[in-house]
Amino acid sequence: MATAEGKTFDFQGEEAIRTEFLETIEYSGLPQEITYETDEFTAVCPFSGLPDIGRVTVQYTPDKKLIELKSLKYYFVSFRNVGIYQEAATDRIYRDIFGCIRPRRLKVMTVYNIRGGIVSTCVMDSDSV
């Protein structure tokens, strides 16, 4: 029986994440909670070289800026070939979005597809960071 043990795929470092893709829209309305979700997020496990696929939820209360959605999608796609652990990806998304829009509140949650019978959920919330 053939085995894939020890096989690896090439992947990029975190420098390939395209933070500059994130664009903003001015916001002057009353406080509201905004949620963006996608189940098309992928990155690469730097341990195995295999893809990590999951759902990303970004929930925020804007101050003066909103995230432009197409730019957010392009930003997420830039993770596709990046070797980054799940927890580090969640942290990176949180920090990049926070730095871009400086919201009143921000919560980023990632839920990755089952691997080895384990569901991995990572949460960063400005209320607890």
C-alpha cells in the first residue's frame, strides 16, 4: 500500500499575505454590528504542507471606516498558499483588520474543517484581548 508520509508541498511565508489589498469606505452612521462570513478561507499547514480550509467570521462595530468587501475577499485569497498555523492566521486577520479600520469592537473567529476528528475554532475579540 502506498503512503504519502514525508511528502511535502511548497508554500509561501507570511510575507505573501497582501494586507495592502484591504480597502476602506468612510462611515458616519450610528453604531451597528456588522458581520462578514466566508467558508472559502484556505491557508497551508506549515507542519504538513496540506491545506487548512475553514470559515472566517469577522464581526465589528465600525468607528469611522468600513471594510470594502471585494478587497476583503482578495485579502483572504492571499492566504491560499501561505504556510501559517490556524491560530496564527486568526491572530493575523484580527491584527490586519484592526489596524486597517480601527473599529470600536472587533471579533474574528475561524472554524477549520475537521482534521483527525478534531474541529479547531480560534477566536480573537477586542473585548478580551
